[in-house]
Amino acid sequence: MNPIETTAIPLCNSADLVDSGEAVPFDVVYCGRTMRGFAIRFGGTVYGYLNQCAHVPMEMDYQANRFFDSTGQYLMCATHGAIYRPQTGECRGGPCRGGLIKIAMSEEDSVVHWHTGANLQPIEF
């Protein structure tokens, strides 16, 4: 059995992501559906998730590219108030059914990349 090959897709400059600040959005195809993903920085590390609440499948940001709660410690769904750990996507409170869907991220030479997977591909033009 061969491991699933992934591709690193350049997303933004590392400086574009500030701890607990605005996210950088990007479009993906997840399980055959076009969806929005987002990258954030927390504790100096970059994390990525699908922009879909685990409670009800709708986008979470309360303003464009804003996901952190007022403390800057959790990601929050603007619609129902579910909160998630930025490091894992695990639900920490509010109405949730599981956690956020993680997107593998990396940083190299001051560039942030997201990684494709078996069910996660870039949009083809």
C-alpha cells in the first residue's frame, strides 16, 4: 500500500499571519465540494482548518477572516458560539459535534503552505 502523496501549495508570506490575528483564507475541494479553508497563527505556529463549524456546516468567521474570540485564545463560530482550540480544532464549549477539520500546514523560507490530501485538493481552473 502506497502512502498518499501530498503537495505543498504556497499560501502567503509568514508575516501575513500574526498570533491570534486575522486568518488568511483559501479555497479547496474537500470530498468533491468547493469549500473555504483558513490559516491562522497561534503561539507562533501556523494551523489550518476548513471554514465549517462542527455544529452546523456553515462558515464560522464573524467578520471576514476573523475567527478568534475576544481573548485571542479560542476560535469561535459567530453563528452559534461554539469554541475550538486553535492548536487542534477540538471543541471546548458551546454546541459542537466533534471538532474542526484540520488542514496540514507548513512554513519554509518565510512562506506558509497548505498540503493536499486524499480528500483535499486545490481548485482546478
